[in-house]
Amino acid sequence: MSGLVSFLISTRHQSKVKLALWVVCFLALLAASAWFVHRELRVSMDAEAARVLETYTRIRGAVLNTLDTMERELTAPPCSAQYAAQQRRVAFLAEGMNELFFFENGKIICTANSGLLPKPIDLGAPDIPAEGGFSVTLWLSRSLEELGLGGLKGAFAVWGNNGVLVRMTPIGPIASKWLEFEVVLQARNGRWWHTSGEPGLYASSLAEPEGLLGLRDGAITTVRCDPAGPHCLAARATWGHLLALGGAVAGLCFIVCGIVAAWLSAKIYEVLARRWSFEQRFLRRFQSRGIVCAYQPLLKLDSDLVTGCEVLARWRDVDGTLIYPDRFIPIVEAHGFTRAFTRLVATRAHAELLPLVPLGRRLQVNFNIFPRDLDAAELLEVFAPFLGSASRFDLSIEIVETGALDLDRAQVEIEHLRAAGVQVYIDDFGAGYSSMHTLAGLSVDGVKLDRSFAMAPDDSVMSRMLDHAIDMVQDTGRKVVVEGVETSARLAALKAEGKVDFAQGYYISRPLDCIAFGRFLSDRGPRPGSQPRLVA
């Protein structure tokens, strides 16, 4: 899952994500189009099959109607002239059969057209005996040579002593050129006889198991039977035949699916981009385990011991990447989550640092707060675990000047904080809104100089300004913390001057997780027995 998320949120993979979305949308649209076309083909096929089968159903009805009429109206002695006249009258009726005959003891004795036959025609055993709801006996595909119709074949239908000759009716013109049909006559024992259409189609339709989308051997097939008669019909449409007739339509469908897939995938990507944007990922995980604390040691220069740390916030992204504050702090401020964020950091830091400080020892812990959250009552409640006589911590708050301070209100809040034992520092002094005017107007405990001073090259203007900034702060009676110390020379110079109280920076230590900070504190912190209260 994390691999998929990493793939989705990575800027390097945007083109691949867009391509994958297009492919998925294209295939989905093709599948939907194929399903729709398949459904419409099924509907059209069933309608055409019903139309074709209706021809044979009508023949069945005509046979039954003729036999029923013969039973009622043939009253003259069989094979007499009057009997023949009655037969011809029945044959002349609507839906009548052309050739009628008298049947007795398995033989045709006389016909309406030929009269009494010189020799009765023995039909032999019937192919489909009368049974069930269909009470007519059938002889199929018999030669008509003895009736004077050489070279022709037909079927004989008999009910009692009356019979009709039914010609083998071919399948008529088919509206759908993409369809193939076969019509068979089927007995109740399962045996069947081809009567018209494509030989073998009915057999293959029965033999091939139905697969996906009702396909048999890659073709769309259907089988329909006359529920009241022996006729059955098999219809088939192959994709090759369909493409041959509708290749242009298929090509147009591909083009349309490609265009629609491009539009749809772009819309889906927009939704995904919003859903998986950094801001949305951060907000979804804001209250969960996303917050991570790092601890950068504070080195007390007069003793060269690590006596505290600054708590720095990180955020672990859904793919495990550790994100730095410059990306998520603006989101916290924009959504008004600054106090909630500070509370989360304070809670986690206390839980992680408490096991690192033995009973009787103390550790200075510095937290950054937003200017808008400079409310003593709120902050004392948030940082309550770090305060009180039983606490092992000395709490310091660094005011991050991301906005101009209301000095009068800020001074009141700072006094309340200091009265509660909380030290207050101005962070990043010399950058942004920080100024000597701010320093003079607030009774803070100290100042942390912006890292740009200490990180500047030795011969630069910013480097020379470092000494002046230290002197100005020291002249106000405030303590000085210098961050951004990244070389041994810079640290040695600060120690030699004797004007700086604390230093922090990559040369001393990078920000550490709680386990690594615990080891660092054991190596560089006060030795057992040395337990001064730490103040900065």
C-alpha cells in the first residue's frame, strides 16, 4: 500500500500516473462499449431469431389447422371423387396445405392431387411420433418421387387418417447480415434433423459451453425453440463477421473512447491530486501519528555541557518520508491549527523526554510558539506537564516572529508566563519582524540570534554583524543563544568571547530522535552528582 501511495504522490511519477489513469479509463470505456454493443446485439439477435422462428411456428399452425379442418370436413368415403373434392376445398382455404392425403395402416392411399394411388406409399417408421402436447406424427426429409415430384423432398404430417405434405421451407431473407441461422426439427428424445440454414450450427451451439458474456467459441450464440412444436433455431454472430461489416464503426468507437478517456482521466487526476496533495495528506493525518519530534541539543558554553534541547517538529508523510516545518507550518497557520499543533508537539515531547531525565536531574526544554498563541493561560495549560515542583524540566518558550507583535498585550502575557516559571525568548532575532524595538519593549529572558549570522562566511558582512548583535543583546541584560553553529572555528570563537550563554547547530549536533538524544545527553550532559538548575 505504501508503495502505491508513494507512486501516487511522487512528482516524478506524474506522467506515469496520468498514463495509467488513461489506460484504465480507456479499457473501462472499451469494456462498457463492448458490454453495451453485446447487449444490443443480443436484443437484436433474439428479435431476429424470433422473427425467423415465427415462420416455422406459422407453418406448424397451418399444419395443425389444416389437419383439424380435414377431421371436420372430410365426410365422404375415403379416396372417392367427392372425398378428393373435399380435400381440394380444404387445401384452398387460407393457411391450407397444397397436398393432402388419406393415410391408413402406415401407408398413403390417395392424395388430393393424384387421387387413388396405383400403389400405396409405405412411409415406414415415423421420425417423430405423436407424443405430449404435439399430437401429430412426422416423417421427415422423405423423397417425393412416388408422388411424381422427382428430386424433391418433404415432410409428411399425419393426424389420425388425415395427412398433409409439408415442403422443406428454407430460411427467408434475413435483415441482419451479420447473423447465421440453422433451423432443426427436434424429437422429444433429443434427436434432431436439419431442415434449413447453416448445417452444424445447432450442434456446435449445444456442444460448446457458454463462456464469458454468453460467448461460445468466440461467437455470440442463441438457441430458441417453439414451445408448442418441434422446431428449434440456432443463431450465431462472430466478432470477425461483425468487424468485417462494422469495422469503421469499431474504429470510430476506439477513437471516441480514447478522447473520452483522456478527458475522464484528467478529471480523475484532478480529484486524486486534490485528495493526495500535500496539504490534504497533512490535514487528514494531523491528529494522528504523523507528528514527529526531533531534539537539537543546547550546549552551555561556560561548562561545555549539553543542558537542554530545542524541540523541533517534523511530520511523517504517508509514504514514510520525513517532512520539515517549512512545508507544513504555513498549512497549520492557514487553517488556524497553531494551538492544537503546539499541544500535539508538547504532549509527544513530554512522553519521549521524561524517561531520559533521571529523578533529581533537570533538563531545559525549549519550544517554539506562534505569536498569535501568546496567551499565558492557554500556554500554561498546554505545557502543564513540564511545570510544577515535581517536574524534571525547565520550560522555555521561543516566540517565532512570523507576524508583528502587539507589544503591550505581549508584555502582559510574558509577565504571566515568567511569573509561572517559564522562560521566554525571542526566536530568530535579526530576521523578519524582530528588532531592537521589540527587544526593548518586552521583558524577555533572552534572545536567540537568527542562524544566518553564525552560518555566514567569516569575512562576510553578516559574520561581522554577529559580534555587534551579541553586544547589543548583552547590553540589554538578556541572555544570548546562537544557533547555526556549524564549524569548530565558530564555536571556539563564541567560547573565547565569553558573551554567549548557549549555542546550537550542526557542529554540536543535528536534531536527534529521542533515543539518539538520550545517548547524546549521556555523553555530553552533566555528570552524575552535578545537578544544577538549568537556566538559559
